[in-house]
Amino acid sequence: MTTPPDLSQKICLVAGASRGVGRGLARALGEAGATVIVTARSSETGPRTEMRPESIEDTARLVDAAGGRGHHYLCDHRSERATDELIHWVLRRFGRIDVAACSVWGGNEGYDGERYPDGAGWGTPFWRRSAEPYLGFLQAGPLPALLLARAVAPSMVAARTGLIALVSFGTEEYLGDVFYDSAKAATNRLALAFGQDLAPYGVTALGLSPGFVATERALDLGQDERATEGPLYAGRALAALAADPDIAARAGAVLHAGDLARIYGFTDADGTQPERFRVGP
């Protein structure tokens, strides 16, 4: 794939798109010419998570600059009501949703690169940690994925077409932190369940696993040397999947950006093609 696929007729929604991987997804869909609704909790005109500078308006402008049509909508995806209202707004305005991607992840909020807000370090054994933060991890990723999928599924089922992609992380190996690993595994299991439930109706649901991404947070924490790829890499993976007429064969799977790059031929923003990220040696 030397040029982006043609998604100019697609209506796409990316949840958790103010920064990080979500912003990369939106930008890549814009490269392919899609209409992209970007949503998150951070706005130029309102509160921003952790007082960070990035916003949904920034991402919508990046979609425009890439060649697509960007729109923004402020939404807290931990709320079932807010998520339902978002989907109702999109359907009223655009008539359908062809691609819905959930890149919502708030599990690292307050993490300074070494410790979480409760003082526990990354990888602290489970018996030495308070269990109280665990619910927060589930609310930070798996719950938004469930809420978005259940809100968008009825319209896709009625149309008998559509793609739902849950951004997570491959859990073939233990990821090194009990709460993080469990949350990602739960999201991956949701992708499997959604894929099974939706396949008879012509709708495909799957998981998408990037590597160690050079997000804005990673750069701020000085982790850029450890990063294996940029946010656009997973975005181009999603664009390729959205254009694949045989996408149904991948229902329920957790797909790695590095593997998809070799199947579809896309590259990262710098022209490289990083391999699948692996946690172990």
C-alpha cells in the first residue's frame, strides 16, 4: 500500500482521540479522506485531562490537514448516557457510522513513569498493592469500549455492515503490571465477544494492538528512546482494515500493527516498518 486507501465515503468515529494513539487513528483516517468524528474529555473550551495541552479541536484540525473532514465532540466515555448521546448526535448529523474505534485509556493518569498516584510502582506484586485502583483501570479502558460498542452496534446491525476496533495491547505475554495487564486482557476479551456476537449481522469487531508508541505522554516522561513506533502506525493499520473487503475473516482477533504493516504494505510516519512489539526478550 504505497498510498492511503480510499475512505472518502466512510463516516468514522474515534473515541479517545485528543492525543496518543487515538490521534494517530484519526489522522490516518483523514489521510484516507474519511469524515472523522473525534471525541474525548479534553477541549479548548473546557476541562482537559491532567491539564494537558492537547484537545479534540487540535485533532479535528489534523484530520482536515491530512485530507479528511474532521469534527469534534466532547464526551466522557465512562458515562453510558454521554456515550449514547454522542452516537445519537452522530447518527442524526451523518446518518450512519461505518467505522468506530475506541482508543480510550485513562489508566495511566497520574503515573509519572515510575509510580501511580497511590504510590505503587509499576510492576509491584499484587499482594503488595491496594486493590482500590483496580476498578479505576477497568473504567479507564474496558468499560468505555463496551459502552461505545453497545451504543453503535444497533445502527451497524441494521445496516448489516460496519467495523468496530478496540485499541488495546496484545496479552499473549504478561505485560508486567497486574492492573494494566488485566485491563488490556479484558478489552481483548470484549473484542472476541463482540466479534462473535456481531459476525452473523455482517458487522466486524476486532482488537488492534500497537507497540510501544511515542505518544505525547511518553515523550514527556522521557520514554521516547524506548518507543518502537509513532501514533500514525496503528492509524494506518486501522485505515487498511477499514478498506479491506475481506475484513470479516478477522472478526474477534487481536491484530498487531507490525504484523498488519507487512500484510497491507503501509509504513510509519518516518517510512519505517517496525516489527510487532514484544514485551519479553
